Amino acid sequence: MAQWLSPCKSAITAALRPKIIHSHGFSTTTSRRIMETTGFTENQLTVREAVSAICSQFPNTYWQEKDQLEQDPKEFHAALAKDGWLGIALPEEHGGSGLGISEATMMMQTITESGAGMAGAQSIHANVYATQPLARFGNREQLENTIPNIISGKWRTCFGVTEPNTGLDTLRLKTTATKLGDGGYSVTGQKIWITCAQVARKMMLLARTTPLEEVQKPSEGLSLFCIDLDRDAAGLDMRKIKKMGGRAVDANEVFFDGYRIGPETLIGAENQGFKIILHGMNAERCLLAGEALGLGYAALAKAAAYARERVVFQRPIGMNQSIAHPLADAYMKLEAAKLATYHAARLYDSSRSDKTIRQDAVGVAANSAKYLAAEAAFTACERAVMTHGGMGYAMEYDVERYLRECLVPRIAPVSREMIMNYISEKVLQLPRSY
Ligand SMILES: Cc1cc2nc3c(=O)[nH]c(=O)nc-3n(C[C@H](O)[C@H](O)[C@H](O)COP(=O)(O)OP(=O)(O)OC[C@H]3O[C@@H](n4cnc5c(N)ncnc54)[C@H](O)[C@@H]3O)c2cc1C
């Protein structure tokens, strides 16, 4: 435990110096946290308290304003980076805290649950997650320079996988990185939905280095790169996408047209990119599940508070079972998803040293957790809006923001339909449908 005391200690110390970020004309209630915390480890609970202390400096009004003005929450990113939280799941030798995905998931949940929502989570998600393949497969420059700059918050990062013409069929992505005489590559193609590309210095880019026709399996011939996003260089352009929720963080179309990258940008071996990225996918499912859970609990806490206070027909609306029971049901769904999420995270962490834990078991657990948490969050957010009646539609009550944002974990990084496909095929051994 000693190895990670310093980031937490400094985080707590910082939280003891309260800062008022914004002062608005109206007040938004801070809700009581309702998740049952029995059974979590001391590490997880310490992370929850310390991260919560940082988040409390960024009230709902901060996130409302960032969402409305579509402004990057750079102060929030900087506050987490300052106390070392972006390196939570990295080994100490690379400047991290040496904790696991169980603790990182708790951190992401605590962020969304604070009211920061998916915008808060997405502002740091790639920084926490993208460093995982770098730490494991990165070259010396990537380990000694890139990772420390990402952890310190100096460099933001983004993940470039999704493409407009291939979508979830990742293995058929069309972006190519063609080898040049100097050992570097020329990148041509288009990415879409790339979160934080406007503010990122680095992109983890998945591109094809060997044509699909020349490989035995579509999973071969892809390579992962950690590239600079040099907006002044030839061959790179990007355009912001107007979107439904999480507007504080940018999402982008990114265009490459003969964009030059150096040989040192390659992560691990050429043509092994999909295997490398696969390595971190189960971890990302756990993080997303945690993010969904936090949003669901935040919405439900607000709904319960409103149902206790709002009086119509001379009694609190929460006395009506048609209001109370859907909220009780939403709570139990979140609690069930919580168990699935932290079970998956624990399996992921344990599988690193316990070789009796099969990777396919981790995959089933992590995918199931992401699915269940996203669905439970959606239920909670939708019911929270309905519980608020007309005020559910008003920005200042926050639940409309949560509802807009809770669709993200249902869609990304893999949709619920593809998780159904995965469970049907891998667990139930039904014929592959795609
Ligand atoms: C807010 C946001 C942020 C994102 N951030 C990033 C990012 O930073 N980096 C990045 O690379 N990507 C990012 N994404 C992209 C995200 O991962 C994709 O949107 C997601 O993987 C779905 O791909 P698609 O949109 O192309 O859907 P499509 O592949 O076009 O699928 C459309 C629909 O068809 C369904 N479908 C497709 N094939 C099948 C099948 N065989 N069986 C059943 N159903 C099927 C899907 O489930 C889905 O409902 C982000 C997306 C969003 C919305």
C-alpha cells in the first residue's frame, strides 16, 4: 500500500483547500451518495474518498456551464493530473501508482457520480487507458518521455480506432500506414468520433500496415502507433462533431492524407496492433462500466431527493408507489451491475498473476459488466428525469444532462448488440451471426 500513498495524500491535502470555481444565481443540490460500499477494499474506498474530494471542487454548475458552452474542462483534467491520478493503473517504474483496474474503475465511477458525468470521465479516460498498451509494449522513448508527460497532464491523448465506413467492424478499417524509405510511415484515411482530438497532443492510432488481401486473418496486419497530432503539419485535418451530450469534451472527425509519422511512433511489433489493443480492451470495459454506474447512482440520488421534497396533492411525490417503486427497482439494478463490474475488475487484476483465470472468463465478465452497468444507468437516468416531471427537462436539475450522457456507455466502445453477439457465440456457442 505504501507505494501509492503519496498521490492519495497529496490529493486529500489539496481537497482540504476548497476552491470556489463558479458562483451562479441558482443552486443545485449536492446529492447524498447512495451506493452501498460494504465489501470494497480499503484501497478502493481510499481512492473513492480522495477522488471525491477533488471532484467536490467542481460542482454541477461547473459541468452545466462547460456543457452549455462546449468548453473543455481543462481545470478538472489538471486537478486530477496534479495529484498523480492519471497514472493510477500504471506500474511504479513508469511513474504510476501501481494500483489495478479495480481501483481505476472506482476512480472513474467516483468522477461520474460527482456530477461530472461522462464529460468528466471522457476528459481523462484515454489518458488513463491509452497508457496501458504503452506501458506494456512501448519503446524506451515512449516509456521515458511520453508516459510521464501524459501522467503529469502536460500532454493530453486520444484514441483513434473508429472509422466512418467500417464502424464496429474494426478489423476492416481502411486507414493505412505505408512504410517509407526512412523507416517512418505515411498515414492516409479517416477516423471518426475521436474524443479530445482537439486538445490532444498524442493519438493512439490503429492503422493497417499490411493489406487485408495479404494476411491470413483480418486481425493480422494492423499496427498501433502513438503519434503526434501536429496541426501545422501537412496531411492532418480535423472537424468537431456537434453532439447530444458530453459537450464539454470534443468529438471529432480526423482526416489523414499522407501524414508523416516517424518509425519511433510504432508501439510494439508491426502488424501486431490488434493483439496489443485487445490486451487493454477488457480493462476499458471495466472503466466504462464504472463510469456508467456513477452516472446512474448520481441520477438516482437526485431523483430520490426530489421525490422526498416535491409536494403535489399535499404530499411528497415519493409517497406514490408509481414514483417510489421504479426508483427502488433502478437502485437494485445498479447494485447488481456494481457487483458484476467489480467482479470483472477483480478478475482482470487477479489474472495478471493467477494463470488459472482464463482470459476468456475475464472477457465474458468485463463485457457483461459493461452491458449491465450501461443498461442500469440508462434505467436510472430515464426514471430520474420522469421523477422530476417538467423540471427533469431543465438544465439546472442536471438529470437531463445525465440522461443525454448515459447513452454513451451503451454505444461505445462496443455496442450492446455486439456484446450480445459475443455472449451468444462465446458462451452459448450459437452460430456466429456476423
Ligand atoms: C460520444 C462518443 C465518443 C466516442 N469516442 C471514441 C474515441 O475516442 N475513439 C474511437 O475510436 N471511437 C470513439 N467512439 C466511437 C464508438 O466506439 C463507436 O460509435 C461504436 O463502436 C459504434 O460504432 P459505429 O458508431 O460505427 O456503429 P455501427 O458499426 O455503424 O453500428 C450501428 C448499429 O448497428 C449495430 N450493429 C452493427 N453490426 C451489427 C451486428 N453484426 N449485429 C448486431 N448489431 C449490429 C450496432 O450495435 C449499432 O447499434 C465514440 C462514440 C461516441 C458516441
